[in-house]
Amino acid sequence: MGKLQRKIETIFWGRPPTDPVERKLLLKLDLVILSYVCLSYFSNYLDRANLANAYTTGMKEDVGFKGNDYTYAGSMFTAGYVLGQWPSALILSSGRISPRFWFPFCMVAWGLCTLGTAWVTHPHQVWGIRFTQALFEASTFSGTHYILGSWYKDHELGKRSAVFATAAQCGTLFSGIMQGGIVTNLEGKGGYRGWQYLFIIDFAITLPIAIYGFLMFPGSPHTTKAFWLTEEERELCLRRLPHVEQHKMTFGTLGKTLKRLGFNWRFYLFTALFGISATSFEKVGVYTEFNLWLRSAGYTKQQISYYPSIFTAMAILSTYILTVISDATKNRFIVNPIMFTAVFISSVMLLNWDKLTTGAHWFAYIIGGLGYAGQASNFAWANEMCRDDDVLRSITLFSMNLFSNLWNLWYQIVAWPVVEAPRFRNGQIATLVTGVVSVGIAVAIVYCSRRWPPALPEAEIVEVDGRLAIAPALQQEQAMQDHSGDGHGTTSALSEGKDLEAGMDAVHQVRSVKH
């Protein structure tokens, strides 16, 4: 590989391995793991978004929604989503149920719930289905970040997390397009309403993705039996990552982990960071303030459906670009003040509502798309900082999402009530306050990581001329960078102060993991 090609690939996709075997392995992992998790999250968001679409295209009248019935459906979904977080966290990190089966099983379950929604006749049925559906959908977002952290090195993780996070935005984009096509072409066909076809087609999209997961998804590196990985590649999956002891979860080991969790700053700070920042930095999308302004400004229904896609495109693009910046600088913290700067500009402009032109309104909303980058960078940061304990890592990642939803339950009512649309003066002020708090929490994480650094595994097992040895990851990667790709630079990466016998012991531990 030429130096220019390597530099371009490093910037946009991460530093490529010099070993051709590892390079081929990484390509395989990307093609299968990323394709499945992105399709899964796309389906997940499609299923969520289409209830709102169905409600506005005939479901309200056909099912008999009245008063706050629709709001209660949303509340039931939130309740199920919150309750499903920690059970999924423990299942994925237990070592007893493979993610290869858990993820597709959850997809089939929420797909069946979506299909059932097509034949509801009363709002109470919608409430029960949405609660059950959310229990299974709770596995997807944080669970995928956990899996990505299990398969990828730190310098590989950020951009792949960004690609996954943007799959939700793609689902939102496609949902509006699909809604328009169905209402136009399928309304009344076969005796079904257009809104019913929304849920039927959702299921038709979800089921093949679940089957693909059952067949292809590799699970975790320590338990994978994927047919498309050779035995050599399965061993390399373990050797190329820092070694972490693997145990099947028991009540005893769970109790010890939870005890450590209670005194661990990483759990509290990362949970607080995303819990507060998600509702602050993602304000434009979470509270649909752009859509509500378009409606108040007299735009047509078609324009209100399509114009927010510009904001969504900004969210997708900025998530990837800011992740590239955080990878290039090796600094996950930096994304948080950048996101705050964007929403600070947005909120300050909107607080001066009467002085804004139409173009200024557009700018204020669209720049808010930068606030979505935390879905990738902050989860990658937590993944990297919790590598020493899989259960801690899993519970922390799921708790970040859980408390984000809990925080929003009261925060939306207090700061963003829809009666204050489209100005949302209190919401803009609350964004400025919570944005400062979010950056402060990110600063606290940096401080604590230096003051009380976690005992993270730093060594990778490498093979040099047929011999197994231990090499610090950073030295190894630096040595690889210094060579033009001929694969002969690994020896210089070996730590001169390390005992090779310790390396052999570590290799033996990796290969003798009990499943």
C-alpha cells in the first residue's frame, strides 16, 4: 500500500493494519458486523418513526385515539425502553447468551410487535404493544456500542461508531419517503389502509435483517463460531486486542462487579455526560423545533416533511467529521465543546427571535445538527475507558442511554412544553445551562482519568517470525506507521523491558478461555 493511500485511509477510516492477514480480517469484520448493526438500527428507528407517521395518516381516526391516548403510547414505549436497558446489558456481558442469537431474537420480537400494530382496534392495544416492543428494542443502541468495543481497537472504534450512529438518521429519512409512497400508492389496496401497510412493510424489512443476523453475525470474539472466519482469524481476533479475562457470569461475580461499580467514577460520569448532553445538544431533533417552526411559518405539508432532511444530513455529516477530528487528535473530549459551541450559537440566535430573518432561522436550526456527534464519540470514549471489565463496560454504556431517557421524561415537560412552540424560550435557556454542565462533566472525566487512571489493558499479543510475544499497543502501531506497508516493522515494536515468558503466559490465557 502506498504512503498516500495509507494516509487517506487513516484519516477517513482509521490506521490500516500492515499485516495482510489482519487487514483481510478487518475487512471481513466491517462487511458483516457493520452491515448488520446498521441495518438493525435502521429498522429499529423505522419502526419507531412510523407510529407518528401512521397516526397522522388515518390511524388516529380508525383506532379511536382521543385526548392524550397518543401521548400515553409514547410514555409506554419510554417505560419499556428504560426497563429493558439493564437486563440487556447483563445478558450481553454474561457470557451465557451469545449476541449472535440475542440481537436477531430481539429483532424478530420487535418486528412481530410492529406487525401486530397493523391490526389494532383500540388505543389500549397500542399501549401494550409499544411497551413490549420497547423492551426488545432496548438491546440495540447501547448493545451495538458494546459489541463494537468488543471487536475493534481504540483507533478503529470511533469512525465505526459514527457510521452506526448515523444509521438512525437514515431510518428517519427513509421513513418519511416510505410514508409518502405508501399513502400515495397503497391506500385501500386489498382492503387495508395506508397506515396499516406502514407496519406490514416494516415487518417485511425487519425479518430478513434478523435472519441475516442469525446466519452471519459473529457474536463476540471469545465465543464466535462464525463460519466465515477461519481458525487462524478467530485466534487473531483475540490476539490483536488487549487481553481481558473472560468469565461466565454468576451471582457471585455479578455482585462483585456491582460493588466495584458503586465506587467507580467512570460509571457515574459517563452516565451523567450522555444523560444530560443528549437532551441538550440534540435539542433540534429531540424536540422537533425545526418542524414546528416550519409549520408556524406557513410551509406546506410536503415541505414540512422534506425540509428537515437538510438538518438530518447535517447531523450525519457532522457526526462523521467530528469523529474524524477526535480520532486524528486522539481526543474524545474535544467533541463536547464543539457540540456546545454549535447549540450555543443556535440557542442564542433563537432567543433573539424577533430580530431573525428567515435565513437566520434556517441557519440556527441546521447548525444544531452538530449536536448529534456525541452518539458516536462519547460512546467510543466510554468503551475505551472501560475495557478492563466487560460487565462494567456494558452496564455503563446501557446506563448512558437509560438515564438519557429518564432525564428527558421531566426535562421535556419543564423546559420544552409544546405549548411554547415554536420559540421555546425556556428550552433555549435550559440548553445553555445544561450545555455548560455537560462540558463540565467532560472536563471532570479528563481530570479523573489522569488523577485516578483505570487499570486498562495496554498490551497486545503479536507473532514475530513464528514466535509469540507481548507488545504495547501504542508502540506497535507507531512502528507500523513508520513502515511503508511491507509488514516487517513489528519487531521494532516489541517492548524491550517486557519478559517474553510473560507474553507466552498471556497467549496461553487467551487461547484457553473457557466458554
